[in-house]
Amino acid sequence: MKLKRWGSLLLTCMLSVSLVVGCSSKSSGGAVESDSSDAESKMNETGFPIVNESMTVTGFAGKFFANADWNNIKLWQEYEKMTNIKVQWETVHKDNLAEKRNLLLAGGDYPEMFYASAFPRGDLLKYGKQGAFIPLNDLIDKHAPNFKALMEKYPIIEKGITMPDGNIYGLPTLFDPEFKSVLYGTPWVKSDWLKKLNIPEPQTLDDFYNMLKAFKENDPSGNGQKDEYAWGGVGTAGIVNYLRGSFGLNYNGTSNIHVDTHPESGKVRFIPTDPRYKELLQFVHKLYKDGLLEQDIMSVKSTEIDAKGTEGLLGVVDNVDPVAIYNQKGYVGLPVLKGSHGDQMYSATGSPLGNIGMFVLTDKAKNPAAMIRWMDYFYSDEGIRMFFMGWKDETYKEDAEGNVDYVDDIKNNPDGLSLDQAVGQYLIWPGGYYPGFVTQKYFKGAEGLPTSVENAKKAEPYVIPQDKVWPPFNFTADEQSELTGIQTDIYTYVDEMRDKFISGNESFDNWDQYVANLQKMGLDRYLSIYQSAAERYAK
């Protein structure tokens, strides 16, 4: 999935299935079902209110706007009226989220519900096995028809959220697989510069090199200075990811970015030691050496790139459509390039399953069945519309064909608020921290723009099939314990050496030593663990 900076989404994406629902007869799961039977009898199985007698639930959440008061925000006030469930929110800004949620769990003073708390997969399994997080399998099966329907429609969901012990401990952010532009899209090229310099859109790696060289040397902005950035991006990951498929890498997408299925052996391959990856870095090094990437790309600040973008001085933008962030029109998606070995594949896409730890019920939940119904509404069309759009004629308008858009006071706020800020007065989706289902009809961020849709359509013939895309793997507790140390060292070294090879601070003559160092860090064991995870997923 595209990892973009704009406030509309923090994509980080993905989906999976293997019909294992009904596993919560295990220890804590069975206890929850029996303990909650009285509460369930006081719950309405369908419709609103969810409970007839008002109930208050304690909830903790991460939020994007530090000054937002979730206890007084309209979304939750209106939903309380509909459900008879009041959530007493404790919130923390997302930058401090991990520290605060970990302190709550360590001290035992945690709430009934964690919402928008982005638990890592390892934590879901850890606290689930300890009994602090309750299994949701049976609750989904009995009381979450909307989410259950999505699992049945898209099998990757259940596979991706089910832990190795068979339990589901968290509900995810989901991205509609039909919403292609939120799952993938190539970088954006300034079409006016192509026309001015009489350059066709690039089709091969050589074309791409020559285009960037022309942007750098021929003053396409016409201001008499060579102040253009041919490639405008923060860090080297963006250009490397764009080119992965052109070098035959990442056949299973980028959710597990350093591994895929080797095309010949069928076994898990560690991409950063593959000869094709070396060729990829050598190509990007050539771009860097010849000045087609800014020489401080590894450390450039986003504010510097943004300033160039606002002035219209970026030939290629590695972000969402520049019209959304720089008010610069006329950019189009780059083609998927054909590599030197004949590969023409776009693999920089994740699965539609986002963070799977966005909604968690703890063993303190007094009525888990009611709370799973409370959450399930936001996986329905009606709930998605309210979550993203708000209320008809107040925050959005609807035309005769059923298309919706925000009212003018939100789109062109009279107080000068950005779209995210204006929406944030009523709703909590800006910033991307939420469980739920993101659809093209109701999501009005940059990825929903017609230009973004066209970009994705242009790339689509070359995008790896969704049934080949892996979600982030789930590991057993023992595997996770081993991986924590090995993986951190390996990934840090891979990123460090990627930039050194690209910049020329490390010679490619030392490639074999680089590979040997990774072996010393435990690469064989790392691969063995990922092989086991891939085999579990395939089942």
C-alpha cells in the first residue's frame, strides 16, 4: 500500500481468510461468552438502540488532532443517542500512543475497549494469551453480520487477523479492494514539462533516466535557473519501491517488504540479498551519481520538498496527487517501467488489510456482545457514510444519483481551516487512526480524486494480482520473541546499506561482505521463521 504523508490516510494497508471462526472456546474466550450471557440478554440483536438501558463504557484511543475532545465531538454524541451506549473517552495524541497504551496495560488500569490504538500483531497475541484481550471469534460470528460478510467476501481478512493460536483479538482498518487508488498508484510526473521538452512518457528504465536528466538540465520551468528537482521525494525508499517490480522483486507485494516467493524455487526469498536487488540499487546509484536525485535525498526535510513543490519545481512527485498538497495541477501517473530483464510489474502494493489492532475488547468489558455490535455498524454502508461524511445537509450534500460531497463550509471553510481541520470539528477520521472500512464512495481524501483513480487504472494491467498479495504475517509467540532481536538488526543494516550503496559511500565491490554480515546477524533463522509463516498463511 502507498505510504503517503498527507493527512487523509496513513496507509499502511491489507486483507485475508481461512474460515477459522468459532475458536473462542479456548480458555479466556469461553469465559467471556459465559460471563456476558446476562448482558447479552439485555441487548437488542438488531437495529437501534443496541441496549435499551443506557450503559457507559470506558474507552482509550489515539487521535490525530491533539486538541480534539472526543467526549464532546458530534460523531460520538450522535452515536450515543442511536445506541444508548456512552463511551467515556481517554485519548492521547498518536505521537504518544504507544507509550501511553503500554503503561495502561503494564499497570493493569486499562479500559474496557481500546479504539484506534494501533496495537502491533505481537502485542495482540501477547495480551490475548495473557487474557487481557478477549477472543472475538464467537462474538463476530454471532453479533457482527457486517464484518462477517466482509470476511466471507474477502477471505484474506480472516487469514490476516487470525493469530497462530486460532483466535482473533482485534478488528482492523480495511481498504475496499475495489478502491484501487488507495492500494496503489505510481509517482506523479509533470506533464507540462514532458510536452515542453518534447519527451514521451517513459516506458523503460533508460527512458526514465533520460527524462530525469532532461528535467534536471533543460530548465523546463522556464525561470532561467537550474533549480528544478527532477525527482521530488523524502528518502530513497520511494524510488526503490517504485522500481521493485521492474527488477522482478516483491511478487507478493510490500506488506512484508523484504521477502517474497522466489520465482524458481517457490520458497521464501530475502530480497535485499538477491542479485536483482543489487541491480536495482546500482540503477538508483547511477541516478544519484549523475545528479538526478538531490544529493541530500537521505536527509532532506519534507518542508524543503514541499517548498519546491509549491513553487512547481518538482518533475516527479513521490506522494499523493500534487494538486492536493501543493495546489499544482497537471501531474499524471508515471507508467510502470519495463526492466532490463523484461519485467514490467508493479509490486509496490500492500494487501487491503490495514492495522489489525484498531479495535480491542479487554477482559474488563461488561457487555462484549453489545460492543462488537457497536463496532460492527462502522463496517456497514450506513455506518461508513456517517463515519466519513457525517450528516446529510449538515456536513454533506447528496445529488440525485446518490453521489455525496462535503458542504461548502467544509470544502472551503470560511475560517481558513484545511479540509482535515474542518472535518475534524465533527468526525475523527482525519489522520488515518480508526477501525472501519474505507470505500471510494465515502472517502474524500487525495486517493479518492479522479486523477488518483486514473493513475491506478493506468497501472492496473501491471499490478500483481490481489490473490498473490500477502498481508503482514502473524507469528507465534516463540517466533516473535526470536524475530524481535534478529529483525531489528537486519532491517536497520539493510536500510543503512541501501543508502550507502546508492550514495556511493559503500562500493558495490563489497556486496559479498554485506551479504556475509547479514548471515552473521541470523538471516537463515529469519528466513526459516518467515517460511513457516508463509506456509501457515497458504493453508
